[in-house]
Amino acid sequence: MTLHLRRSLVTIGVVLSLVVGLLAIRAAAAWTAASAPLASAPVSVATLTDQLAGEQARSAQLQAQLDELTARSAELTAALEAAQGRIAADTLTAKELRARLAAARKKLASLTKSLAQASTVSLAATRVTTSATAPTHREHEGSDD
């Protein structure tokens, strides 16, 4: 055989192999498509684009709500801190007022005791003075005659 004939036969064999390969691929594709048909049509690009736009709008709305909640949370945190500061200040004021009330009660008790003593002394002095200056009943009767 000549070189030329051998080259021709190899070329024909390669071409036939390629043709058989292509036919096998087409047959496998047809077989796969026949055995697994699509139950529903695939979603179109326009539908996917609309759904994406809707989800992006929803995402933006949720982000706005999240930002609003974050701002409210910051406000509540500030209010809570202010309330805690006020409670601390009120606690100190209450302690001071309790101390002042205790001192005032002591002073009141002391004044009450002093008033009671003064009242007792005054009452005793009034009795002594009244009994010393008051005429007796007998003296009064004798002076009328």
C-alpha cells in the first residue's frame, strides 16, 4: 500500500469516528430529553427580572425598617441611661432627706421634751404664785363685816 492510500484511509476513519461520535451524542441527548421531560416551562428572563426587582424593593423596605428600629433602640437606650442617672440622683436625694428628717425628728423630740419641762415648771410656778396671792375664804368673809 502506498503512503497516499494509507493517509486517505486514516483520514476517512477519523471522519467516520467523528460522525459516529456526533450521532451518539445526538442520540443520547434525544434519549435524555425523552426520559426526563420538563413538567413546567422554565421561567422567562423577564419574570426573573420582575421577581428580582420586587425582592430588591422588599429588601430596601426591610432595611429602612431595620434602620428605624436601630434609631428607636438608640433613643430608648439614651432614655434608659437618663432614667438610671435620675434614679441614682433621686436615691442620693432620698438619703439626704432621710438624714434631715431624722435630725428634724430628734430636734422635735428635744423641743417637745423642753416644752413639756417648761410647761411643768410654769404650771408649778403658777400654782405657787396663785396659792400665795389668793385670799383664803375665811379672810374674805371677815372683811365684809
